[in-house]
Amino acid sequence: MSHRAARPSPTPAGGSPRRPRGTSRAPSPPGRAAPSAARPSARLPARIDGACERHGRVILAGMIVAWAAVFSVFTWLKYRYYLYSDIDLPMFVQAVDGLLHGTMFSSIRSLNWLGDHSSLILFLIAPIYAVARHPVTLTVIQSTALALGAIPAFALARRELGGGLLPLGFAALYLLYPALGYTALYEFHPEVLCTGAALAAFACYRADRFGPTVAFAALTLLGKEDIALPIGALACYALLGRRPGRLRYAAAFGGLAIASLVVSFVVLKPNLGAGEVDYFRMYQQWGGTPREVALGLIRRPFEAVAALLVSPGKAIDSTLKLQYHLHMMLPLGFLPLASPLTLAIAVPTLATSPGGYPSTRSTTSTRRW
């Protein structure tokens, strides 16, 4: 009986020697997963991130179109089945339709609507309304304008956090924010059209693009007279920051805010209004004139801040205020609190909303916020 030495298995070119048939693969070292099992799971996040980086703008466009389409359909259904029950949508439909006939008189409230609120942006959307003269046209414009706010949200997150999945995640967070959808479904308000413009102004400021920042801030101010307050707060935000050219940005924001207030309260309201809107009635506890209100807020700062959260002796108001803040913060996981300086931009708006001083308005009005 002859014994022949076993021939070694041929080695493939550029590879490792083949294993003899019937033998098993050597086990992986302890604590180390098999390469074939680990690689797909390890590469999946990178692949998703890479796909979002390559096709992020296309995905963002799809998200915007889908959101605008869904909420536009919802507003049509509300209109079709008589679910709009307040005065805002018919009032602004009449206002825009009146512009096409050369009048700004509102028979619904028997006043010149431009003397009531400085909603100058209605002049910009009147040509669009002229193409499709239907009340739902305004709600579709509103839904589209809100959806477009995802663009500056995406751009801001991309600049601050880098590319990939995160910018799309923050754009989705913006679109899924409950208050945004509720705003799209609740009547029609001209200032809502400026939500995306305000966010774009902030994003351009963070990117140090002075021209677009000023343009978007000016567009934002066309929505309503009290938008001048957060734009003025944005001037303080720029002044307190440590970014290059902060004085230039602060002067631009502050100048635009002051110009807007002058146009509204010195030109339009005295000449076209009859005192229909009086914000100072909301601050009667602080004084009877603007000067007295300002001094009262300065002298009692802690009481002023507390008034944003509770109303002493008014349990319903205090409950509504707390619910308001909870509804605003909870969907975001209270993340805005991580940047108090940025969050402070919203304080003037909060102080003029029912969430801040609801005692001067009805409980129904407060619930709408």
C-alpha cells in the first residue's frame, strides 16, 4: 500500500488558499462578529447618509410638494363642507377681491382693512388670486407658503450641522410640527405667509449673506404691523452676537423694524383706521400710555416675565398659558431652551399673543393659538 503526500490546493491568483472539502471555516476570534454579518449593518447608515447627501434637494422638494398638496386638499374639504366658522377667511377673500376692483373697504367689518392691520402682502398675492378667483386659492397659497419654510430650515441645518440625513431630518421636523399644520387649517391670515420669509432671513443672517437677509426681513414685515417686534428682537440678537458685521446687521434689522412701525402707526392707522386695533389695551395693568407701559415693564421685570406664564387670580388664563407653552415646546423635545438667546427673539411675539396676556381677549381666541 503506497502512501502519497496530499497535494496542496491550488491557490487562486490574488487570493488565499482554498479550504479542503469537508472542512469548516475557522471561527471568528471571540468578541468579533463575522465580517459578512457586520458589514451590511455597518454600511447602511453611511449609505442612507450618502443618498441623502446626493439627492437631498430632490427629497426636500418632494416633502414640500407632498405637504402643500395634502394640506391644500384638507382646506378644500373644510371649505366644501362648511367647516370654516370664523370671520378671517371671508374677510381676507373680500379684501383681496376688493383690491382687484380698486377698493380696500371691508363691508364685513365696515372699515378700511389696511387701517385695521397693515397686511401689505395682500397686494403681492392679489395677482395670483386674479388668476383663480376662489376662496380656496388663499388657503392653497397659505399652505404652499408654510411648506416652503422647509427650505430655509434645511439650509440652516445643513450649514450648522453638515450634510447628509440631518438637514432633511430638521426639514421634516419643521413640516411635522403640529402648530404648522394647525395654522394651515385655521382660516387664512396674511402674516402666516411670512413664516418662511422670517426663517429665511435668519438662515441668511447665519450664513452672512447681507443682501438676502435684508430682502427676506423686509418681505416678512409686509405681513402685519406687529411683526416689527420680532424683527427688532432680531436686531438685538445680532448686536449681542459675536459674528462679523454685527453692527451692520443690527442696524438693518432695527431700521426695518422702525420703518415698519412708522408706516403702520404714523401713516396708515391715523389716516385709514379709526382705532379698531389698540394693542395697548392689552397692557393696561402696566400703564395707560406707551411710555408708562415701557416704564412699568422695566420697573417690574420679574412680574412681567411671570405674566407670560401665569395670571394671578385667574385660573383659566393660567391653565391656557401653560398649555400654550407645552404645546409649543413638547413636539420639539424642549430643544429651543438649549439656546435662550435665539429663543428670546420670540418673546415680543409671545407678549402680544393670547399666550402672553390672554385676559384681554376671549377664551375662544386664546384656544386658537
